[in-house]
Amino acid sequence: MEPHCRWRCHDPGTFAVGQGGGKQITWDVEFTGATAASAAEGADVAGGDFAQDPIVPAVLPYGYYRSAFSLSNLEINAAAASGGNASALGNMVMERMMGSAAKIASTMNSDIWSGTGTDGSGNPTIFGFAGAVTGALLASGTYAGLSKATYTEWAGNVLANGGTPRALTMDLLYNAEQLIYVGTGLPINVIYCDPGTFRKYAGIFESRIRMDAGSSGTPRAYSGAFEGDLLFWKGVPVLRDKDLAAGTMILGTTSECELKVLPSANQSLPPSLEANPFALPSSNGSSSQSTGLMCSVYPLARTGSAVKFLAEVFVQLKVKRVKAFALIQDIAVS
């Protein structure tokens, strides 16, 4: 089992369904263009007064992730010869399918943060939040086919320090939250960070722990950021993820991003070509739970002494409003 993937699809409605989406994800981005001004009573409307917000299409291709597994004839025959042959064979298939699906989820999780749209071989991947050049939250470059230089409102809120690590402070967090509020007027509802930054954030409050006596007179410790095993900032959960780059924090509003999954075409295929849906699991090696994302699993043609299977998913991250997020980089974690 792969280490757990922290990403969750927060709204079941974010999955692409039905017809019309084709092989790309498209949506309209509305930029500022309309004007408003005071005028004298009864003044006529001049030709230059007519203006409206330009609507520009954003386009993203789907990323493609897959994992193959097989059962050799020896394994199948041995399972069939056992006392609980059907159960033994089923357990073996399920175990390998879970492993492949968990690996897909783990690979996708990494690309959600740092994917560039293509891997080293030029294969399509997720365009991540902070992927080089094409990352959704970067201050420059291009995202979804739109230049951040041409459309300045498409440029991300980035608080970096030129590659020089500096301490995590409350002012950095308030600065990031201010940029989001000024850019969108929206409140944030989540903060993601790498494990090292998570530790530094928790450490900010260690000097502020106080001891109070409970009803039984036994001293109890309190920390300003903790509630149970969770960390918070202004009531917003602070979540750590194993795949975020060291020294990184992302603040944002989850309603302004989606994971779009291309659904299987089973309803229009003959039974012999159908693929079976399977939920991608998030696993820490000892337990697993569904991520809410589906992959397709189907057998491949037999070409040797084994039965082969493939699990695959077409998926892409869609950040609808770039200004609804802020990226803090260069946080000292050592």
C-alpha cells in the first residue's frame, strides 16, 4: 500500500459527467472590462462608454494515469487447488487491484501539487497548483492556455523570498489571506502545507501553552492552534501532505477548484468491452479509505502464461479562480 494521499474531492458535483466535454476541460473566465463612472444628469451616452467584461475560454487536456497487474497461471492454479479456491483467487485479485489503485492515487496526489501537465516522456499529467511554468497558482507563465502577463487577474498570489528560506510568521499568513480577500472577497476554508512547515506552524504555539486546573484539580495543557489532533488558523484547518514541496503553504477556497474525472463510456459499449469502475483508495499501509475518485479496471488480452489487468483514470485539476488561493514559498523547515 502507498502512503496516504491527503487530497479529497470536496463536492461530488465536481466530476465531469455526460456528453459535451470531449477530450478537454473548458470553462469561461471573466476578466475586468466593464466601466462605471459618475455623469451629469441628462448626459448622453458616448460610444466610448460602452464596455463589458471580456469572457475568455480556458482549456485543459485530461491527464492519464494507469497501473497494470497480472496473475500468473501458477498462482491461479494454486489458488484453484486450495480449500477455498474462489475466495483465495478473489482475495489475490483484490489485493493487487488495491495496490495498483493506491499507486495511481499516490502519483496523482503528487502531481496535484507539482505537476506540469507532462511527465519526462511527454505523457499528459495533471497541471498542479505549483507546477513549474504552468502551475495554476504561479504569478507568471501560462495556465489553461491563458497568459498571466496578458491577463493580470490570472496571475497567482505568491509570497516567496527569492529562494532564501525564512521563518514562518503570523504576518505571512495574514498577508496571504489579505491577498485572497482583496482579489476575490472570499474567505478561505483550508490551508495545505508540507510536513516540515506543519511542524513549524505547530511550534509557533508551543511557547504559548498554558496550564489550567480542570474540575478535578488536575492540570491540563492547552495550545492555541490545536483541537484534538488537528491544527487550525482562525478556525481554518491546517492539513499536511506528504507530497507538497518543503517550505510550502497553500491557502484557499475549495469551492474554486475541482478534480474533473472523465467517466467511463460503458453505457455505449458492448458488454465484451466494458470496464469495471473501482474507487481509488487513500492508504497509509495499514488502513485505506475511498478518495471518491473512480478508475476503470479491465482485463487485457492473454499473451502469455498470465491473466493481465489494467487500471486507468483520466483526470485533471481545474482551478476556476486563481485569485482564490495564495502560495507561500521559501519557509524555513530545518
